[in-house]
Amino acid sequence: MKKQVIQGKSVLDTLLPITAITKTLSEEDFRIIVGTYERILYGINAYWEMEDSVNKRCLRLEPIFIVPAHTGLIRTVAVGGHFLASGSTDEIIRLYDVKKRKEYGSLGGHHQGDITDLQFHGKYMFSASDDKTICLWRTKDWEYLKTLKGHKGRINSLAIHPSGKIALSVSSDKTVVLWNLMTAHKASTTKLGRDEGQIVLWNSAGNQYAIMFDRKVCVYNVSDAQVATTIEQRSRLLCMRYYHSATNDKDYIITGSEDKKIRIWDASSGTCVAELSGHQWRIKTIDVIVSKPDAQEDQEIGVLISVSSDGVIKTWDIEGAIQAEDKDTIEPLGEYNIKARATCSTVHTGFAKKVAEKSAKQEKKNKEKTTED
């Protein structure tokens, strides 16, 4: 099969003056990437700092690149390894090497509709589309491998099981399809009744999955595909993420809504445990990342990134929000305004941070071994 990669020149170094950056390019703790209606990709670096006035950690957000990526609005962005991919209404997938800060090229010719979702798993990338299909790509050489067919309407969302052996997708045809990724064929189709699934996600353990509808979220058991928990609210839901708390070993579902609120729900009981306010517009997209403020320490902080439709990015301490006695005192860790209409987002750990954490772990192992000897 002929490769569909069209090589492009680098733009990541040229569109934002380096003088605008107060830290070196490789020092970010994590990076937030936002796609917009204006067809532009925004890269925002996040740095942990200690706020002396209140003696607590906060996040400083700074722009690192602003790239005109597509000829249509950007509908989805994803990061796998050192690759960033963006999908658009122009039916093209743009590729970037975020580690080398280079534009890699484009994938086109296999979807005949908007790119609605992109998901990486291992050595593969999956792209979903308005054309009712899912395409499978090999990231080593960006070879197109196969098209998965089984839906009768636009595919809204795709989720790969943590094992990489199966996947789920939801569509405007009001069904959820289970895919066997070992054979690259459809395994089953289940009707969802009158409701159209907007987002589907697996929990980290892979024993449950959640489907977000217009005004409710249903959590299903994998064992019997039955609804275990139902979360309902009056305002329209726009985005959803799973979060697993290491503190109490529980799953939570975080949602963003038309009413400008972010809510954290207990996935087992359906109870709302925290409500975050502060955005002036509807919550368009959210993401979750676990970050270490200090590579030498064991402390990890679950960070929620919320982006409203006016382009305001806010970051929140998830555990702090869950455990706060006075929910009205919950404040964001940091924020930034890209001043554009946000459509989608993703987040990844900084590459220098990964190296530092790996070195710190090895150093800790060496010290423990020396103590034992």
C-alpha cells in the first residue's frame, strides 16, 4: 500500500518568538495542546512553581507554538509517543514530531468526511470519521493498514482498551460497536436506545467503560455489558474524562457542561463530589494528567485541564477538589487565555521531565540496593 505521508517543512520554531519564553524549550512539566475553530493549534507549556505568598504549588502556563494547521476547523488532537496528530473538517490528519519540534507531514485520501477522533495505542494510530469508518495506521512508517467498517452513521468517539486487544466506538446510528483488534473486525453491535453516544471511555483497569450522552453518563460493566451507574444532570454535557484516585483507589468521572460547570462524580455511586466554577463560557474540552512537581520526590498530583469555548485554559488539583471541605474555596492552579474558540485538546508529559523522572527512579533504586548490601 502506498504511503500517504506528505512531507512538510517545520513551522513549530517560527511562529512564536523564542523571546516570549521565560524557560528553555525542554523544561516543561507537561504540555497542553488545543485545537480551534480558527484552524490553529496552540501549544501551551506548564511549569510547576511555588507561590511564596501562600506557600503552595501553582502552575505557570506559557505559549510555546501557534501553528495554522488546517484549512478547516480542528475537531480532534492526540499525542502518541513523540507524535502529535490533529484531525479536521478538511479530511486531513496533520502530523508533528513534538520532541524534535518539526512538522512531519499529512495523512489523507482514506477518509471521505470530517476526522472526528484520533487515538494512539502502542505502535498504532486509529482515526474515526463522519464517513462511518475507522482507519488503522502504523506509526513506524505511517503505513495505512486497514479500514474498519460497521457503523451506519458518523462515528463520534473511539476508545482503545488498555490491553490493546479490543476497542469501542459510538456513533450517530445510536449503537456502540465492539471491535476485535486482534482480527481487525467487528465483534458485536449493541443498540443504545433513543440516545446517541457522544463519548466513550475505558477506565484504567479496563473492567468498566462509560458512555456520555446528551444529559447523562452511563457506566457499564465489561463482564455483562449492563449499566452499573447512571449519572444525570439538567445541563447538556460536552466533555468527559475518567480519573483514578490513587489516594482512595476509586474511579471518578469528570464532566464539563453547557452551564460552565465542571463536575467530579463518584463512578460507583453516581454522586457529585465536587463542582468547579470559574469559566465564563461553556466547558468545551477537558483532560487529565498525573504530574510530579519534583522529579526527586514521590508526590504526584492529578491535574485537570479545562478549556472553555472562549479559549480560557484552567488547571485544577483533582484530589484537592475531591477532598476539600469547603468546595467554594477551590481555586485553579493556573490559567491562560489563547483568545480563540477552542474545539478540542490533549495533554502530554514533557520529554525532559520523563528523562528526569526515569533518572530519579534509577538513582533511588541504586541507593536502596546500596543500603541492602
